[in-house]
Amino acid sequence: MNRRHFLASMTAATGLAQFRRPNVVSLSVDDLNDWVGCLGGYPGVKTPNIDKLARRGVLFSDAHCAAPLCNPSRTAILSGLRPSTSGIYNNDQYLRTSHPDVVTLPQYFRRNGYHVAGAGKVFHHVAGHNPPDQWDEFQLQQFDDPWYRRADWYPWNKRIPAPKGHPYNGLKDFAGEFDWGVLETPEDQYGDQKAVNFAKEFLGRKHTKPFFLATGMWHPHIPMYAPQRFFDMYPEATVHIPDTRDDDLADLPPLAQKLAAFRRPEFERIRSTGKWKDFVRAYLAATSFADALVGSVVDALDNSEYANNTILVFWSDNGWHLGEKQHVHKSTLWQRSTHVPFIFSGPGLKATGTARTQPVTTFDIYPTLVDLCGLPANPRVEGKSLRPLLENPKAKRDPVVSTHLPGTHCVIDEKWRYIVYADGSEELYDRKADRNEYTNIASNPRNKSVKQRLAKFAPATSAAPQPQVTDFDFDFATYTYKRKTKP
């Protein structure tokens, strides 16, 4: 289907006499790996709403993040710049200070006549990452743990004393954000529910021009708090911890060992205190809570007058380890950290309900939405539109790349995961024969040509890391940054 026919189908679907560009709803979750029903990452997980969305839309079943960490992943998606181009590699770097002229995804739609609104965690959640001039209206992230949130990072957040019973996981003196359990809070008072309420109210309004609505859910990000009914979905006796091997790290190069060791004490304490299964149960509960929130927004769209003229994209910023590689976080380049749910739904798509199995990346959201909405391409955006795959399940795609730190990338095709580190050390996994990535076969001479072929897709150069947020004085009231003078 060419663009003219696609746009004509949009007009026909809405019943409008005159053409009106499609609306866009972006639904995102945080740290959700492939533990959803439609991806089969954890047998028995309950995600009926995401699974329903996959059946009625296009599921990219082998989708990977641009970077396995919140800020670099979201910055890549929303700026259209790879981490290796932007120099944004960690959570403590601003985009605006280093790339003031970049037109972000919401800005681009706004400049092209859309009413642009958002709520929750869309960009990174710390002050300074979400300039208000990108939006016509925006509701900031509301937190379920305001007793933990720093006043300088979250100036809109009112800190309160920690509630009785905290930490809810029973592990005293644990890292402040690394908690899980049930809050003594009504379900409708959870922070993500407030973001969803904004989206539902927005979709119930009368809009006179096309809109772009971004709704970002915090769950299942730590702290993993969820209402009791979601914990009840997973009786402790039915919960199983991931398959692991004690010698899994033995064949990794030193830089890979370093990634696996990041925040290792948290995993060691969870395991040594007998909390591993409890931790997994909390992740499952938080995931099912996120699924219910996603379903609430989708239902609101379905019941609105915009149901037939709205493109919906659902994505997660990165994955999450639950003990694999002796790790309970993200920030690695293995499957558990890069593989994420990714779905498009709406008019004009072909072969809906048929999963696309080619590896793709969420980095391509920006150019895809621009393409599907008939907007002129932004020449600074580095990704490629996924429209060919949305129209043809058998379309070919190049291998995809995920980056973590300068010069450190993984390249993924249908059979292989190739990881190259800044010092030149390597990992290689046969994704078909070794789904748990237990055996690094990079040193096998027979795989030399495989590595050479995949290495061509990794960025040839990596931008130097941008300055850290601590290098700036940031004023939230005026949303301005001032570089600190070096002593």
C-alpha cells in the first residue's frame, strides 16, 4: 500500500468528508522485558490486554531497545539520534544542554499542526529531561514513593515521611528504590493511574485538530508496588525463578563481567535472604498492573470518537534481569535486557494478528509515526520507518543495534547476537540453539565470518559522553540550564 492509498484508507475509516491526518497514541511502560503472554518469556504471566492488542495489531516479536537503560533509550526514541551520535549513554545526561536544536518527536508533531499532550514517564523522569516547550499540555509523573524522591530531582514532588511498614519487602537498609509490595493506598491513587486518568479525560474531549498523546507508565520499574489483587494472581507456590547456571559468567570477557556485576550486591542479598521468588512475584504483579493500565487507555480509545482514526504504538524502554547472569537490573546487552514488547495498532495496517519475527528496534518509532501520518521526513532522524514491515510480514530488515556505553554495542539478526566491547572483546550467541545465552562462541574460528558480517552494522564511531547533570545548575521554574564554572 503506497502512502496515497494509506491516507485514503484513513479518510474512509473515519467517514470524514475531508482528509484529516490520523491521531497518535503512544503507550509506554518501563523495564518490561518479554515476560508478556504474546512473547512467551514467562509461562503463566497474565497480560490479557497487551496480548489482545498484539492480536488486533502488529506485534514485533523480536524487538530490541536502542539502549538498555531508561534515559538513553527514551532519548534515542524521542530524539531520533542513536546514543553513539548523541553521546547520551546514562541517566545523568541532559539532551537539551548538548543538542539544543534537536526537534523531538512531540515537537515535530506539534510543528506539523498536531495538538500534543502527555502524562507520566515519557522522557526520563528527573527534572530537566522534559522541557515543557515540547508539549501543549503535560502532566508530570506522580510517584508512589514520595518519601524517597529527592527534592532537587523532583521539585514538583512533595516529600513525606516514609510510611509505617516500609520497606515493604522486609529488607531493612536496602537501596531506597529497590522495594516491592502492596501500598496502603487505594488503586485509583497510584501514580500511573493518574497518568491513565489524564489520557482517558483527553480522549473524551472534542478535538478540532489531530492529536499526539503520549502516556508513560512507571510499572513494572522499581519500586515494584501494585495493588493486592495483582499479587493474588501469582500464588507463591506457582512462582518460579529464572533458569540460571552457576558458571554462566565464566566465558565472558572482563567488560562483560563488569556489566553483570553492576548492582550485584542487590541480587546477592535477595538470594541470600530467600527473597528471590518473592522478587519475581512482585515483578509479575507489577507487570499485570501495567497491563491493566494499558488496557484502560486502550478501552478509552476504543470508546472514543477517535477509535477508527488513531495509530497506537505500545513499547517498553528496555528489559530487566531477574537473576539471569547473576543480575537483577538492566544495563547489559544480553537478551533479557534488550528484548521488549513492541506493538502497532490502528487503521491502514496489513496482516494484523500476524507477528513480525524479523529483529527490529524501538529506535524506529519516530520515523515510523512520521511516515504513517504523512508528515515530511525529519532529515536528522537516523532510524528507518517500519512501514514496509507493517504492510508486508515478509519484508527484509537489516540487523538491529543496541548500545550501552561508548564503543559497546550488540548487533542482532534472526540467528545471532554479537556483542563487541570498547576494548575489542567479544561475545557471540546462537539465538536459536542457545536461547539462554549460556555459551559464548566468539572465540570459535568457524564464527569469524559471522562476526565480521555483523560488525559492519555496529556504529563505526561513538560520540564522547555528554556532560553530566551535575555540571549544570538547573532552574525548574524557568526550565533553564547554566553550565557551572570550574574552580
